[in-house]
Amino acid sequence: MAHVDSASDDRTANNAVRHQYRVLSDAEKEQMVRLKDLGAAFIAECQKAGSSREISLAITNAEQAVMWAVKHVTR
């Protein structure tokens, strides 16, 4: 399957479960990208800190936090 940018209006192409999306405003798309970028930056810093159960939990919870924040924006 081809890569589809998560801020694209074509994002239904990469999701087999959710078939209907509302079109996001430009501001919502920008907010979603900012949230994902913040999460990615935090995860990158965690990975620089080393490897441990605590770091793994921090990364998992960061991924979950981004998921819920994005879900809020795209609901």
C-alpha cells in the first residue's frame, strides 16, 4: 500500500477499519502534525537516554498520548 500522509484528505486509503472521515480544516491538520512532531521529539529524546523498562513505558505512553490527542483533533 502506498504511503498516505496523515494530514491528507486521502487518509482513508490506509485505514481498513474506519471508512468515513470528515475533512479537516487547515488549522486542524497543522495541529495534528504539531502534536505528532512533539511526540516524535519526546520519543527521540527518550531513545537517546538509553534503554530500560522505564524508557519503554515512557515511549509507549507517549505514543498513546499522541494517539488520543490526534483522535480529539480528528473526531
